[in-house]
Amino acid sequence: MAQQTLSRPWSDVDASADPAHLVTTLRRRTRSPFHASYKRRLRTLLHARPGGLFLDVGAGPGTTALALAAETGARTVAADLSLAMAGAARAGGVGAALVADAHHLPFRAGTFDGAWADLVLQHVADPGRVIDEMLRVVLPGGRLVLAALDYGTQVLDIGDPELARRVLALRVDDGVRGGALAHQQPAMLVERGLDDVAAEAHTLVVRDPRTVDHVHGIRDWARTAAHQGHLAPADADRFVRRFDEAAATGRFTYAVTFFLTSATVPGGRR
């Protein structure tokens, strides 16, 4: 990849030094109680039934597609821009896993009974185009579910409020392409004329940084920002010291809100 970012887009997985590590990171994240809970709610919002066909856009290693099929008897297709992720999904048991760009889904209109994108739209070049493609391939009356975390909702206590705010702001402004997109997704679906648009907020609260740092990489954010020229190296070193002190003394608190947005494609039987 030409330029390092604070949060590596999953489209760059194959260009990374260790794609297998990124696969492991996503699988570890899925096993955490909070992530398992909101993903279970995501699957419920799809209203899947036995025999239905559902698409996971940006599926990663395919764990949610597998869970939906096991729970409901629905058929699932996992699509991801990364060859490594699609391969991991197939190796993990997803029968239909393919490499595909979410901006140009390789399916006919009305192929699926529902589709979802989990922590995907914040990384893509054109979120609106991806939503339009998902709508194109979903049947009238089908379901669309979007999950994203909103970095604009973050709070962090490491004993240095000003420095914490600066580093968290960089996460929104420079670290993730659509770091504050999540709360805008309901409006994007309303603008496209979808029915039953609903939004839910699920807040992750962390007191022990060991439970999130391997998957969110919070401790490294400041040094990455310094490497990119967004933060002074001395401030980055101070952030790490404060982070470790807060962890050691029990002061550490981090929180961020995930939004689940769901809707029904118009035109189906009511």
C-alpha cells in the first residue's frame, strides 16, 4: 500500500505484511462478548428464513455468514475485496465465498433476500455507491442491515484529557475514511426511499485495555499519527506512557458507540 493509515482498510489486506494476522484479528474480535452480541442482533434484523439467500458484503473470514446459516437455515454468500479473506471464509466452511468489489457487485438485480455490511462502509471510497449496489441485488421486500462504529462518539480516560481528545480526533479526521459515517446511515437509507428505517445504538465500554487493544490497536494510534506527521513524537510517547499508567492503575476507560441501521427494500408484500 502506498500510504499507511491509522486503520488499515480491509481492501488493503492482501498488500499487508501478514494477511493471516488480520484474519486472526477479525476472528478474535468476533469472539468478544460485545461484538458477539451486536452481531447476533444484526443477524436478527435480517429476518432470515430457511432457504432464503443472503449476502455478506465485506465478509472478512465469513464468521457472520456461517452463523446466520447455522441459526436460520438460510443460504449465505460471502463477498470480500481481499483474496485472503475470501480464502479464509471458504476454508472456514462458507460454501459460496468470492472476491468482489462492493462498488460493483457481480450479481444480477434482485438476487438476494437480504444483505448486510458490517464495519465496511467506513472504509470504502464511496459508501453511497455501495449502498446502491446492495439495494440493486436485494429483492423488493428484502432486508438491508448496516453496522458501523462512529469514532466521533469515542471517549478515553488516560489521565490526560487534552491529549486523549487530540488523538481520538485524529482517528475521526485522518485515521478512518468514514470515521463518523455511522450515525448518517439512517438518513442515507431514508433518502433512497427505503421502508422501516430504524437505528440502534450499542455502546462498547472498556475498563481493561487488554480486551480491546489487540483488535482496535488504541495504544498504537498516537505513534502511527506521529509517523504520518499529524502528532509530535514527544506527544505520541506521552500518550503511550499515559495509556500504560492508566492500565496499570485501573484508571483506564474507553467507550465507542456502534450503530445498527436496518431497513426494508420497498415493493414487497406488506
